[in-house]
Amino acid sequence: MDQVIRPRRLRGNAVLRKMVRETRMDKSSLVYPLFIVEGENIREEICSMPGQYRYSIDRLGEPLEELEKAGVSSVMFFGIPAHKDELGSMAYAEDGIIQRAFEKARRDFPNLYLIGDVCMCEYTSHGHCGILCGSDVDNDKTLEYLAKTAVSQVQAGADMVAPSDMMDGRVEAIRNALDKNGFYHTPIMSYSAKFASSFYGPFRDAAESTPAFGDRKTYQMDYHNRREAMKEVLLDVKEGADIVMVKPAAVYGDLIREIKETVKIPVASYSVSGEYSMIKAAALAGFIDERGVMCEMAASAYRAGTDIYITYFAKELAECMEKGVIG
Ligand code: PBG
């Protein structure tokens, strides 16, 4: 046998395997999404997402403390209002659910980094991501509302805003509005390449935001398209996005990679509700090893090039990173 190059040589020992590991992960790159509801003393499990809960503001301290303890320092808030209307008015109300959540979290957890998801779908009675004109979302009219929502979140204490609506021109509209209010230093993480995906099903359950009619295909992207994703990302960069995002993460690694190689700003990816629920369901049925699959999926997003990973498994992944299971 005359083999000079033997790849197995570098796999023979755990220390060595770690030494030559190509993808390094760190818990500082994790973001945890959290649902907040009106009411008191609420901690209700989301039935399609076992292990994930909706909290009322008075109990918001519980998950935030757990996050800090796990070493996860960034959290993204989703508000679920008691009252929904055509114009999603509770999205930008001073005493809206997400605004009050930011106020409390800002006061009680000064070291946590707070991100606001900016969208209308949790707040509108029809469940679409903007203001309707007939049966479609009116793009330019929606921009005003998104800008108002972003400003109100930052006024309430958000450190960063993340528009997830997919209207054209929203990054520019939000940037202008933030700047006009003196928030020059508040970054925008744009859900740039956001696809019309069946993986969002459990989230819509959690946020009660399933559209009352139709779907989101006139604003979210067709998942067959790669060039179009690049177009969206480059537009957002031009409009002033500080971070661009790919969503979902799991089956979009090709785009994470391409975007990473194209833009000069950080790339985020969102491991969405359906990714979480699939792992949970299969693990609960005893078909897969939950921790193993969770780690492998996270590593694939980082290997593809993600800098920031938004995930419902943030705490568990932080623990695995801490223990050296991954990263
Ligand atoms: C709001 C929004 C959605 C998600 C994040 N922000 C739902 C949607 O677009 O239908 C999905 C997150 C997830 O599935 O975990 N527009």
C-alpha cells in the first residue's frame, strides 16, 4: 500500500479533531426568539412547539433570567396583542404589548441585547404583514406603519430592529424614520431573503398570525429563486441594512453561503419554528437523537457562513458550545 495522503490521520484523536475543526461557533452569535402575550401570570406552552412558551409581561423575567444563565445575551421579541384590527394599531401603540415588554426588559435586564421583530401580521385582524388594499397588501402605505412600529420599539428600549414583512423599500423607510428621531446608532437586521415557507406553520400557531385568507406569496419570496434572493439582499444593503438575514436556515444553506461571499456585512439566519418542531416531534417519537440533530443543523448553518443564528434552541446550543460538544 503506497498511500501518502490519508485523511483519516487527522481524525484519530478527539483533541486533534478539534484542533483541525473548520467551523467554530460561539454563543455570542445566538439569538433567542420569545413570544409575549397580554394578560397576567401566563406561561403557556405552544402546542406545536413543545418546550416553547408564551409569557405575559409579569413573568417575562423567568425566560430572560434563564437565557442570561445559559450565556445567551440576545433575544428577539414577538408581541401578541389582545386586540387586532385592520391597521394593526397595537403594533405601534405606546402601551402595546411589545413596547411594554421592551420597557420592562430594558429596566430589569440592562445587559441583554434586545431585538424587535417589526411586522404587522401578529397585529392585524386579517393576519397579513401590512395594510390591505382590496385583497393584497399595499406596499407603500405599509411602509409608514412599519417605520412607526420600529421607532416605537426603539423608544421603548429595543437595541435593534428586524423588519420581517418583506415590503419593498422598508429598510430605507425605517432607516429614515429612526434617523429623524435621533436613533442614528440603532442597527437594522433585515429579513432580506425571506421565503414563503411551510416551515413557519408552528410560529403562526404561536403568534396567532395565520392569514385569514390567501397566503404571503405576493410579498415573501418563491423558494425556487436564488438570483432573486441576491437581488433582495443587495437592495437591502443599498437601503442601509446593517445585517442581512436568510430565513428559513435549514434548507437554505446555499444562499447563506452565496450571500456571505457577496456582501461585506454580517449574515444572519433564522432556524424557524418548523425546523424546531420537526426535531422535537421526531425526538419525542424516539426516532432521532434530539441533541445530535440540533447540533448538526446548527453547525450546517455556521458552516454555510452564518454569523448570527436565531434559534429556539439557543439555550441548549449554548450549553453544547460551553461543554465543547460543538463549536
Ligand atoms: C412575521 C414573522 C414570521 C416569522 C418571523 N417573523 C411569520 C411569517 O412570516 O409568517 C416566522 C418565524 C418562525 O417560523 O419561527 N412576519
